[in-house]
Amino acid sequence: MQDNVYKPSRADIASPGEKSFDFSRAMNETMETFKTQWGLGLGIMVLLAFAILILIIPLYALMFFAMIGIGTGEGLPDVPVEMMMGGAGLIYLVLMIASLFIGGPIYASLPILGLEMFRGRARVGNLFAGFKRYWPTLGAVLIQYSLIMLPMIPFILMYIAAFASMFTELDKTNADSGPPVMFFILYFGAMFGILLVQVVVLWIQGRLMPYFPLVIEKGLGPIEAFRESWRMTARPQWWLLLIAFLAATVIPMIGAMACYVGMLITVPFAWMLQGSTIAQLFGEQHPTYRPPGSASATSAAGTSMPTGGSDGNSQFNTGPRSPYSSDPQNPNTPPDAGNPYG
């Protein structure tokens, strides 16, 4: 069987203590990426929003008319209320299945899109990178989803128990007496717990930030990629928690405050932030990177940016070779230089 050319040698992978993570560099490289990639990000967000609307409009339309039918006792002409409710349930079931088997690989492809934006060669086709290794990608999605849901299960059960206690008590007593005290204890306990556990969820997302690129781009299996991601993020885990908090909460919230239209810009920015973070973990440099003491004035004068020469001594080669680079002469060249996803 042919060896996996994307799989890095275990002997070549540096230990997590060898290099520190530079948060300010990640932010600066994200801003540099945003200057050239914001238009593509905006276009992709519009396409995604349009696709989601096409999927959910039939569901909500059926549910709307079904609720009207329940209230009036009449459905649409020649369409019983029961049929509309059944149709809404069927569409919901189909969407749930599609969200896993189709939406899962697309979700896993978003870090690849962020990486390609960082590298300056992103395409719309990067959204479907996960389908290149469909089953390993789907397995990785299920593993991440399970880890995120696991700490939330006790509080979800508390939430269900809160409403169960309310309905049980109302059946025994007068409905006008209101919810029992136990309902409020369980309900607010569940809400507080779910809010508190989000810190754990964000920490897990930070530890698994390079997880999907390791599966999709580097060719590792879901279990091996999980172990490698956990090892790579051991030292900078608290910086990655901050980045996960910014990318998943703060940045989208800023866009939501602008009547949600701003999310067309802020969500792609979050992708780029993840991309620059993962690239740094992989040992890649931004295409516009200039190390201290380099001839930045020469570059500003209009000369072309140097690349790795035959001896590998380019201005990008400032550290040990990334174990994920396929080009030993240029440590910043990823294995997918031909961009097979686009």
C-alpha cells in the first residue's frame, strides 16, 4: 500500500515546548489577510446565507400554516393540518440528517478556508475540502461534537427535568397556581450551568483548532489527528482559549449588533483568525511577513518577494522546518501547494 505522503514523520514533529505562540502575530497576520481576502469572505457568506434560507424557508412556511390551521381548525385548501405538521416534521428530519452528513464536512472545511485565505489562494471550492476525505472528516466531526456536548448533558437533563416537574405539578394542582419552586431551581440551575460550561467548550475548541486541517489537509486519521492536535496545543492552550472566545463569540457578536448584516464581514474575519492561528501552529509564515532586520525598504520599493532558494535560506526560513511542510527547502510551503480543494 502506498504511504500517505501527507502524514508527517513522528520523528520530525517538534515537541510542544520548543516554540511559543505569539498572539499579537496572529492578530497582525489576520489583519493583513483581511485586507486582501475580505471580498471573497463576504461573497462566501452571502452564498452560505442564501443556501440556508433556501433550506429553512419550506420548513418554517409549513409550520406557520400548520399553526394557523391548529388555531382555526382549518388547514390550507385540500391540505389537512395533520399533513402539514407531518410534512414539517419530515423536512425537519431531512435537515437534521443533512446537517450531519453534508453540513458536517462543510463545517470541518471552514478552518481550511481560513488557512487558504491566510496563504492568499482561497477559493469557494475550499468550502468542500472535507469531502475529499469524507469518512475521516465525518468521524472527526462526530468526535468533536461529542466532546463539546458531553459537559453539557447534565445541564440539558436538568432543563428537561424542570419542565417535567412543572407539567407534573400542574396536572396535580390548579393550573392557575403557576410553576412550582422546583421548576425555577432546575431551570435557572440549568441555564447557569450551560453558560458556565461554555468556558470548557471554548477550551476544547481551542485544543482542537488544528484538528480538521490535520485530518483533511495532512491526511491523518481522526484518532491520530486528535492526539496530534492535543499535543500541538498543549503549551499555547490558554492563548487558544482566548482566540476561540474571540472567533466564536466576540467577533460574531460585533457583527450581530449591526442588525446581523455585519456578520457578513465579521464571520469571515473569524475564519481568517483561525487560519492565521493554525498556520502559526504549523510553522507557516504569512506571505507578507518580514522578520526584524530584513530589507523591508527594498520590498517597499517594488522588488518581488523572495522565495526559498536552492539552499533554503530565504527570509522566511527563520526557524526549524515545519513538520507539515512538503518542501524541505521552504519551510512555509504546505503539502497542498497545488490547492486540490479549489
